[in-house]
Amino acid sequence: MIRYASRPYIFTASSSPSVIASTRKALEIMQTRPELRQRLWDNADKLYNKLQELEFSTGPELSPIVAVRLEDRAEAFALWSGLIEQGVYVNLVFPPATPDGNCLLRSSVSAAHTPEQMDRICQAFTAVKKATASAKSA
């Protein structure tokens, strides 16, 4: 609450010690385990390609943050809820917090995701896409 409500804190230019320590440790891990970078991109590629295969509207470039754009608020909420029920959490973002006025489902992929977890995430998107398509046509 202080971070968002305290005017002096909002405009501070310094990072907290915990953020600095976390960043230093993350950089150290990246330098000593270069295979993690490849795993990150493999995971991002897998999800991005699966979402395109399912004909979701994604961003134009591959990224570890994979967003699905949806024009309909109810559809976005239904997909988000369905993913939660499947055990997959994504961020749901509604306008006016989106750049183009559409809703977003933002997935954050990391090198810590195992191939099995990535398969499960892709299966969840497939199941939810089918369920929402069935509900629309009914």
C-alpha cells in the first residue's frame, strides 16, 4: 500500500535493497547457467506456436511474455476463468490498462517451467478454447 499511496515513495529513483539483491543473483545465475536462456526461448516458442495454432490473436514477435488479444470482455473473462479451473494462471488485463483497447491474457513463461508443465499449459489452452467455442455455438 505504501508503494502506491505514498507520494514520496512513488517518485523515488532508488531501488530497494531486495530488488538489487534479486537482480544480482539472477544475473549470476544467467552467467553460470547459459542453458537456461535456451530453455526460456524453447518454452516461449512452444506456447506462442500453440496459441497461434489455436488461432488466438498473439503479438507479432516471440517473447517470454505471451499475450492473447481478445476484443470481447466476456470471452476474455471466460477464458481466464477456464484456465484457472485447469490450474493455469495468466494475468487478465482489461481496458483502459491495455494499449489498444482490447482485453489481454498475459502468460509469463520462464526457464523454470518444465517440458511437462509447458505441455500442461498448452493442453489447458486447448481445452478452454474448445469449451468456450462450444458455449458460443450453443
